[in-house]
Amino acid sequence: MASTQGQQIELTSLTAQQLTQLKKQLDTELEHLTTSFQSLRTAQSKFRDCLKSISTGLNAKTADKPLLVPLTSSLYVPGTLASSTHVLVDVGTGFFIEKSTADASDFYTRKIGDLGESLKDLEQIVQGKASNLRVVEDVLRQKVVGASQES
């Protein structure tokens, strides 16, 4: 049996065509969930990089030294650190808030934790969908083998 949207379906009662359609649907859902999982991992990694930059790059020694400021992933311009105690934090949708380095570290730590929880939940969902997909594939294989033996 596979569970789709809270309903129980007896897979052996479905035709090969219906099983194929269900398999395609599960493949699509699994692909979407896997892409979402990777996006969350990437976001978590970026937050970790921000946290690392705050903890290692902002101190009194670096306040007056020149540094390279990233404009894009491959374009950097020279600059200097305006403050070693405050940073601008991207809080989403193009909004930035000035925070102390301690508050910014706390913000990023919470974001990393929240994403970690979301990743755990999503991983369980992905595993469930993958399990359902394997069951559907097994039943479909049995139906196809049974139909070819009857012919």
C-alpha cells in the first residue's frame, strides 16, 4: 500500500497504466523535494559562511586594513571596513538591518538551527516518498512480469 495525500491505496488493484502514472507523480514530487533539500542546504552553508566571516574577519586589527568586497561571486572591489563592531545583515527580500556583531552572530546561529530542523523534516518526507516510489515500482514490475507470462 502507498499513501498519497492521506489516502490508502491498494496498489495491486491498480492497472499498469495507473501505476505508471502514480510512479511519474512520485518521481516529480521526489525531484521537487530533493531540489528543495539542496536549496536549504545551500542556504544553511551561506549562513555558516556569514557566521564564520563575523567571527574571524571582524576585529580591531582588520578595522583599518584594505579588503576586497564581493559584488558578485566573481567580482571584488577594494574597500575598507567601516566598523568592526556592527554589520549589515540581509534579513530577506532585499532588506538589510544594522546589527552588532554579537546580534548578527546570534541571528545567523538561529537561522542555521532553523534550517537544520527543516532539513530533518524534509529528509523524512523525502525518505517516505522514496519508499513509496520503490513499492510502486515493485508492484508495477510484478504486474508487467505477470502480464508477459500470461501472453
